[in-house]
Amino acid sequence: MSQRLILFDIDGTLIATNYAGRQVMSLALREVYGSDGTLDSVSFSGKTDLGIISGVMAGVGLSAAEINAGLPRVYDAMARHGEARFYKDRLVPCPGVKSLLSRLRRMTQFELGLQTGNARQTALLKLWSAGVDPAWFTVGAFGSDVLTREGLLPVAWRRAEKLTGAAFSGHNTVLVGDTPGDIVSAKANGAWALGVASGFSSHSEIAGAEPDHLLSDLTNTDHVIDILTGSESR
């Protein structure tokens, strides 16, 4: 079969997280901009860190230029606070993740990648803290790359094509995610969507976004691989 790109969300899909990411961002925003605005009332679901930071800081009166100038320091501060916090909070892989990744990494028809709302620095830290090696994923699109979730897939495609020389688009890409936002971003780009109810969104909430497939978790490795190879009907 032709090469297929499998992109995984992180929070709630690959690793079980709490609200440590929100706390890390709050500390970083207060450190760099002097305020975290209305961050405590903002939903992170379906958004990117860049989009969240831009919206919250615009809400306290900062210009786009002021926000952009501070972003490198914000991401560095998030990594610094996250390095201590993520290990302290003992992040763990979601059920079935390590077994699934172990199998997929041996299957040459798959290119594995990340598609996450997390900034790159904190995304990699979260994976390391949960015992998931970021090197298992050859490409990534991160929440520090673009403002909206829908913009992540084209970033991943460009990076995957540059790395492999193969062309990727919706027809040969599967996005695995745990929120309606993941499903919406996949469908907006014509990609396959595998929903997994192992995170903050319920089975019914994810179903409402109409993924191509929906599982409770990733524990049945054979079944997940059947879906990813397209041997089950869409």
C-alpha cells in the first residue's frame, strides 16, 4: 500500500494529562506580559497555544506586535516551568498507546507524526515525562506554528513531504484525536479522523463531530491498525 501519514494529538490521546499545561501557561504569561488575563476561563479544546495566547493577551490590550515580540520568551518560560511540573505530576501514557506505537514503528507503510495544540517545547516535554519518546514521531505540527487547529495539517504535510519526498494530503492522512476539535480540523482538510474517547471529551461529544471511526481507547492494537490501514470501510 502507499505511504500513509498517521498524526496523533497528545493530550488525552497519547498521554493522560490534568491541568498542568494551563498552569504552566499562566505562569509564563504573567512572567513575560505581567498578566494572564482571562486564561482561567478559556477552553483549550480545539485551539492552539499560539491562538490562546494571542486571544488572551489581546483581551488585556496588548497589540499584535507586543504579543509576537514576547512569544519566544513565553515558550521558553513554559518549557522551564513545564520541565518541573510535568514530571512532578507524573504524566502517563493513555491505555494501549505504547503497544500501538511499538507496532506502528515497525510498519514501513506508516509515517508517524504529531498534530497538537501544544507549543513544540511543551509538547516534547509532556511526551518525555510520560515515557513516550518524541523520536518515535518523524514529523510534527505544533501549537506554536499556527493560530488555528485547522492550520496544523498543512504544516504537517509540508514537513512530511520535505522529509520523505512523498506527497501527503487528506486521502492518505489519518488524524487520531480525543476532542471534537481534532475531528473538525481533520475534516476541514479532507483527512480521515479516528476519534478516541480517552481524554476530556465524552464519547457522545466526539461522535457529534462525526469522525470516520470512534473508539473508547487504543487498547485493541489489531483493531486500531485495521482502521489505520484502511482495511475497514470509512
